Amino acid sequence: MDFGLVSFGAALGSPTPVADVASEYTDKIGLVLARGYRNVLRCPAGVGLTDLAVDAARQALAAAEVKAADLDLVVLAVTDLTEYLYWDAASSVAHRLGARDAEAVLLTQACTAGVLSLDMVAGRLATHPGYRVALVIAANRCCEAYWNRLETQPLVFSDGAAAAVAKRGHDRLRWLATETITEGKYADFYRLDAGGAAAPFGSPASDAVGVNGYGARVRSGWEVMEHFGHDADLLREFSEHLDEQTERVLARACARTGTEIGDLGKVILINDNLTVMTSLAARLGIPLSRTNLDLSLEHGHLGAADQLFCLGYYHGHGELEPGTRVALVSRGRGMHWACSLLEA
């Protein structure tokens, strides 16, 4: 499909130095600081995921001089829980924006959802010839009742949203291809055992899980180790596999578009920690200067919004020359790996 990204918007939590708040989340302060993150972005209690999504979307629409009423499609990609259960956050966001004639789609493939949102746009444009303008939004709002933002993974989970307006036939930041890999054997990796239909909150099954009067416990890095039986060698093998699949999904997208990995102007990865991004860049054979390392360490991991946020930043600061090919690469709970290629 022939479409490109016209404009961007972003809504971020307030930045706080990681060193100032690490003790609120963990006693492993040295390990957290060694990840290299400078800030964590946090929103106050009254700000929800959809509030961030609407704010970022309004900025993107204003920059493109597009009215919400003229949108044909709104795609909302999320990582963590939205504000409510039995609720379509994408539909709510579209309504709040005034996109009364737009189809609304909610993507929940964790941290890959933002990258996959571009594939959703491509598919909808292919099957709906009348669709001309789409809005993609990726948002993360850490639910601290269930998720320890500094300890669950070797990341710093920040709050924020990024949005982009896409138009059929637009000749800048053109979508070229999206590739995805899924491995269902890791589907239970970060499963929350209480609150779903199998163990509703307040039920005996839920109470058996454990805590806070809700039968659910805050997720921590120990769940990861439990999955591998606390075997450090198995955890290292898994980490290696993560990088192998990341390289594989990038190679598949490049092969579809006749692109050499070494010729990519930017490879925008998950906003991961310093060690992981340095290692992955070396594996891919690209200099760190072509990755989003500095933005990662400055803002933390924005879940599904990492790639759209960084792309919007580079676009807005004139760092993408016309013709430059950019890879948006992600991996997330599920497990999923995804890569979307664009040409500036």
C-alpha cells in the first residue's frame, strides 16, 4: 500500500531522575542505575492511558491540519492495562477526539503493538479503497498496582503516548513493509493469574494467588526467573534467542524491500537499557549512533510508543534525509517480534 506519515504528536509523563526514585521500587538500586537510564517519566494518579493518547493525537492532528471528523481509521496500540475492563479504549479515544465516522481498532500485542499499527493501516487501506486518512496512537501507562516499573524487567517503564497521522499517497515516511514473528510457547511468561475469567477478583481461585486483597501481586523480575526454574543458563539462552529473533525479523523486512541492514539510516529499537542496546547494535552490525540509544536513556521505555515517539523526534529535528530508510523494530510479551520499514 502507498501511504506515508504526515505528522506526529507526543504526550509524556513528568521526568524524574531514576536515582531519585529507585528506592521507591526496589532495594537493588545499584542494578537499576547500571542500566544507564537517566529519567523515568511518571504521570499523576488522575491521568490515564487514554488521556495521554488523546493529548498526543490532538497534537498530531493539529500538525497535519486534519480534522478528527475527517479520519477514516483510528488505531490505538497499548502495552499495559487500559483504565477499565470490558471497555474499548480505542472507541473511547476516537469519540473524545470527535472522529465520529472513523473505524476504531484496539491492538494489545504489548510492546510490538505500535510497530504493528502501521501494518494495520496498510491492511485497512488495502481492503477499504475509500479510506484516505488514518490516525495511529501508541500509549503506555504503567499500572503500578500490578507492575513494578523498575523491577519487573531490566528496563525503566515510563508513561507516555505518541501519535501519527497517515495519509494514502503521502510521499514522505512511506510505509514499505511489516514483518512479524510469534512464539506462543512464551504466552504465559508475564501472565497475571488473577482478574481474568479463570480467576475473577474476589473468587477463591483469585484469592489463592495472593495479595493486596485483590488476589493479585505486583509483577517483579522473580516471575521471569521462575519461568526458567531459576536457571541462569536458561535465562541467558532466552536473552540470546530474543536477539536472534530481533535480527531475523529485521532481516525479513529488509529482504522484502531490497534493503541491506547496513544501509539503514536509523534502526529504532525498544528503548532498552545501555547494555542490551549496545550488544544488539553490534549484532546487527550498525553503529550506536544509528539507533535510538540516547532517547532511550533519556526517556525510559514507553512500551508500544517507543518507536513512534523516537521516529517523530527524529523527523521533527530534521535528522531523516529524504530517501533514508528507517526500521522500527520491537519485541514484546506474547512473545512477538515486529519490524516496520519506512522511507523518509
